[in-house]
Amino acid sequence: MKIIMLGAPGAGKGTQAKRIAEKYTIPHISTGDIFRANIKEGTELGKKAKTYMDQGLLVPDELVVDLVVDRVQQDDCANGYVLDGFPRTIPQAESLDAALAKLNDKVDYAINVEVPDENIIKRMSGRRACLSCGATYHIEHIPPKVEGVCDTCGKELVLRDDDKPETVKKRLDVYHEQTQPLIDYYNGKNILKEVDGTQDMSDVFNDIVKILGE
Ligand code: ADP
Ligand code: AMP
């Protein structure tokens, strides 16, 4: 099962992708997490990506496409994967489709988690992230057991630099301009599925399971 998560920044793609990965035993591949890990390790890729991420801009296609195309060909992806945060532009989607077609393969589902912009700004200011293991929380909806500490690995939780309200506004503009066109792109391929992301997280997940099957 090869799944793409679509939706605005903060719509809940990562939250749902983790649950999908667990239920269907497939890897969760988040390009945002890959970039943040590279930034933390101080790699060349991380240094380049950071300059764009800090401004709320997309990292250029050429820095992300090969990375994902290589990743989905690794052994653990043989039974499928859930892509979170990729593709984010039409050229990225076309490159992924072309690479999969060469392998006689294709994406099965593009799940769009729909949340209006006004809800997003609120959600993002409450998001807290563990930069060590990638877990995310929300100070109201999904608080950690101990404030500011990751339940999973015990490291400190932070408000991501790009979750500050000024940057979130920019990211939403970028989303509408460059990423939202993917909804029509996947609709045209008859694999688009829509879920209402304003519901409680478990209800969103139940709707996703109805689409993917038990
Ligand atoms: P994305 O991966 O799309 O950027 P996240 O999954 O990180 O979004 O979710 C953004 C924030 O909203 C996080 O703080 C998360 O805990 C919270 N969140 C996710 N889903 C819901 C939901 N259905 N209702 C309320 N808050 C949610
Ligand atoms: P995310 O964690 O998915 O919200 O991603 C955080 C940031 O990483 C984004 O705002 C972009 O700057 C960058 N990024 C992640 N995935 C991609 C992608 N597929 N294409 C371009 N930039 C990306």
C-alpha cells in the first residue's frame, strides 16, 4: 500500500501518517523529519535546507526528489509506505510517478486532510516537537505527560522556528500556491481521498481506515 498524505502545514498529516504506519506496518517517510535530522547533524543538505525552511519556503525540488526516490526503493518499502510532506509541488509528483513507473509501480492513495486556514494558525502555535525522535504534541489537544518533555525519549520539546505565526502565514501562502494544485493532480488520477481534518484525531483516523480497509 503506497500512500501520500496531502494537506496544509499543520493539517495533521504527520499525526495520521504515524498511526497509518503503525496499523499497516509500513514505514512513515517524512521529508520534513529527514531535513530536520540533517540540520541537527550539520550536514551539507541540512545547511542548504535550513535557509529555505526558516523562511517558510519550500526546499528546491532537486534537493528532495532523489532523496525520496532512493528511500522508497529500500527493502523496508517493499510492502508500501506512507509519504508525509512529499510531494509538495507538481514537478515532485511527476518525478515520483515517473520513477515508480520505471519500476512498474504506482501510488495507491493520496489522502487529503482538509483543514481551513483559520484552524491551522491556532494548531501550529500549540504544536510542540521533539527534535530528537520526531514525536509531535499539542499543548491543548495532545499534551505530553510532563510539560516540555517528550513521552517517548525524554528529550526537550520545542516550538519549531517555522511554527511561529509569521512563518506559518508564509507557509500557508506557499501551500496554496505550490502544493494545493496536487489535489487536482491526484483527482485526475482517480486516487484522491478526502478526510475532514477538523475532527478529533481518532475520528480522522477512523475515516482513513474506512478508505484503506481494516
Ligand atoms: P502536519 O504534519 O500536517 O504539519 P501535525 O500532524 O504535526 O501536522 O499536526 C499539527 C498540530 O496539530 C500538532 O500539534 C498536532 O498534535 C495537532 N493535531 C493533529 N491532528 C489534530 C486534530 N485532529 N485535532 C487537533 N489537533 C490536531
Ligand atoms: P514539514 O515537517 O512537512 O512541515 O516540513 C517542514 C519544511 O521542510 C517545509 O516548510 C519545507 O521548507 C521543507 N520541506 C519538507 N518537505 C518538502 C518537500 N517535499 N519539498 C520542499 N520542501 C520540503
